[in-house]
Amino acid sequence: MLEVFKGNIRRFFDRLKPTFNEGGKLSWLGSTFEAFETFAFTPNRVTKQGCHVRDAVDLKRAMITVVIALIPAMLFGMWNIGYQHYNAVASPLTSHLSILTCFWFGFLRMLPLLAVSYIVGLTIEFAFAQIRHHQVNEGFLVTGFLIPMIVPVTTPLWQLALATAFAVIIGKEAFGGTGMNFLNPALVARAFLFFAYPTRMSGDNVWIANDLWGTDAIVGATPLGELAAGLQPSASALDMFIGTIPGSTCETSTIAVALGATLLLITGIASWRIMLSVMLGGGLMGLAFNLIGANEYMDLPFYYHYLMGGFMFGAVFMATDPVTAAQTNIGKWIYGLLIGIFAVMLRVVNPAYPEGMMLSILLMNCFAPLIDHCVIARNIKMRQKRAQVKPKATTR
């Protein structure tokens, strides 16, 4: 049955292809047709010269693997949106909330955010591909999924549309498209929202939805917000680990993020060096603040930083972006360590911005090429020194 279905789809594309090929009536939409065809089937083109390894894992399949890894965080985030809402409004349902009730509320809140992200982003991607007569890039498969996951649930749709357009045009296409950008596009969208509409991205009035379709919110402080105000977190470490706390739509659950990380590591899509070094950097900075101990935030156990805000989400899905991260193995360690250090430092030192992960990753995106350059230059110098050492004469 599956083979018959696949055959019918293949024949459908084959019938349409002459219309979109060069010389066809809709040849100017060739890039658009190619995007949909290669989304369904592996391209049948082969190399003309040289030796190449060819398998079924192309860029689209790699991006889809990342999307699959994001699904646990997405599903939990949808449930948590409803859970936070019903607890905050003290609804009669609160005493016997079902998983389905909470999930359905969150699903209906997240669906418009996802739709706006993909419609705006893909429209711009397709337009640029047609203007440049290039193939449609696959990078937005992940970016379009990530943007709604890292913003508050009460973000107005028109603001999300503006942020998505800014991220794609300024953060990506202005530099040549997928593979040419030096900043993570999803974080560029979040940074745009944070600096353009700060009241919608920070404070206690943005994290819990008051109703199903509007943008009204219910007051609910995140653990990071409470610490920035000089208070101890009201949530326990277990609550933060599970993710039943206010926060960005899909960043709160460490368990869900760990499931996605497992898939990325098994498939080799993401770098374990970057993930581990981000955690080491954050832990070392947390321990350093413990030694200083000037306030409650500095006295916070270092592992709490892993559980709060978007630290783990950023370490797994943002810092490991293969385009904007360091490429050399030693560079990945340096890159990840600095991200973890700066993230915790920004949290503790700057009370006005309790979540430091976004700015930390964007900062190190800018320095990743320099880190790789220094590592490569050091390796070249070491090789030159070894080449200049004459071998000792041997005697028989």
C-alpha cells in the first residue's frame, strides 16, 4: 500500500516537471517546484566528476531530524501552556485537570504562532529564491519551528511576523541565505522582539495566557525573574527539571530537551563537544559566583542555572547550529565554554536581563570565525616548527 502511494506521488511530480523545467510555461517557478519535489523525494541528480559519497541524508533530511528532536519540547510546551493557564485562572477544572485539556488549550495557542512563522518566513525564502534563480534553501524548516518555541505565548502575531521577516531578510538573506549567515536566525528574531518590544518579552506579565485567542496575560514570574528581583525561586528544582514553570513556550522542560539532545547525538547532527562545553562553562561560572557569595543569586547552586530559563534549550538547539558555531574541534570547546560562562555572568550581574543565553550565543556567533582562525593559525605554526626540526643522525 505504501509503495503504491509513493508511486502515485512520484508520477504526480513527473507529470508536472516539464511545466516547471526550462522552456516550460512556469519555468520561472522552477525553484519552488524543486523545493517541494526534493522535500518528498531524494534528488536523483548525480555528480559528473570526482569521487563523492552519496547517501539519503541530504540537508533536508538533516533539518527534519532536528525538527523531530524538537517535538518532545514542543509537545510538552503545548501542555505546559494550558497547565499554567488553568492554574493561574483558578478554573473549576484546576482540581481535576486532564492532560488532554491542558494540551488542547496549548495546541490552539501555539498553532497560530507556528503558522505565522512558517507563512512569513517561507514566503520570503521562496521570493528570494525566485529573484536569485536559486534553489530554495532548507534552513527555514528548523528556524520556522524554533522561533515560536522561544518567545512568550502572549506574543502578538503581528510582532512575531515582523520578527520573522527581520530574521530572514536581515539575519540571513542579506548575507547570502542558508549557510552564509553568521548569526542564528531564530535568535535574531528573539533579539529583535526583545529590543523592539521589551514589555512583551520580559517582566511578569507575558508568560501565562489569560484566554485562548487574545494577547492578555496573567501575572506569573519565572524563576529567573524572581531571582533578579532578589527573591528565592518559588518553584522547586524538580519542578524546573520537569518544566512545570512559567517561561517561553517550549524552553522550560529539561527532560524534553534531553530527549531531543539524545536523538541529535545518536544521529551525529549536533556536536557533543559544544553541548558539554556549554554546560561546563555555565557550571564553572556558577561555582565562581558561589565563592563570591555576595547575594542570593550568587549563592544559587550552580546546577540551578541548567534548569532555569533557556540554558539547556540554547545549549542543545541553538549553540550547536553548524552554520554559526565554531567548526574546529578545539574551537568548539572554546566556543561552548564562553557561551556557558557569559550566559551565567549576564544572568547574575545584570538584573535587568535575567536570561543571558540569547545574548551569549549571539555574541559568540560573532566570534566563532575568529576562534577557528586562531586555532588553525596555531596548528599551522606548530606544523612549521615540527618541519624545521632536523631528524637526529642515527648510528649503526
